[in-house]
Amino acid sequence: MANKFENIPKLTAKIDQMLQYENSKVKAIASVSIGNVFAVHGIKVIEGPHGLFLRMPQSVYEKNGTKQYQDLFHPVTAEARQAMDDMVLSAYQVKRKEMEAKLYSEELPFQSQQM
């Protein structure tokens, strides 16, 4: 069985910033390296009603008095979209678990050893 991502360049995702603003749906800002030759910055991890999803970097402009949004970058195929989603959301989960572990270790009371 062929790998459905075999024609996609190697992707590497990094969480640049975790966000914890009250009532914010944006949970993190990520970057993706594509084939070690291109990088995309400013990808947002968003919490929606059906779970986490990615929002690509966008430009905002006005057309006929209405604010318009246009992605500056986006995967062209469904397979590329899935590969990018999987990579970024996996990096997000790893970073979140690291932060939770650090917070937990900082909350543990100091235990001295008796001699």
C-alpha cells in the first residue's frame, strides 16, 4: 500500500508561541518548513466547535467597502492539507503536554530528604 503523502515534500512543524488569552479561540502560532527550502510563518491553531484546525497567514484588504481576507499561503491538494494539519497539530499537542508537565512539576511541593 502506497503512502498517501509520498509526493509531498518533507514537512517540519514548530510551535512558535502558545497563547492562553481568556476567551480566545487562537491557541498557538506555528511555522512549517517545507522540504527544508521554504518556510511558512504565522499559521494559527484555532479551537473551533468541532475541534482544532489551522488558519493560514492572511492579508486583509477592503473591496467595495467590505473587509476581505485572502490566504497568503495554502496547501493545493487535500493530501497536502492533511499532511500539514497532522504535522502542526501533532507539534501543538506535544508542546501543550510539555507545558502541562512543566506546570505540574512547578506545583509539586518541595520534598526534602531526611538523613
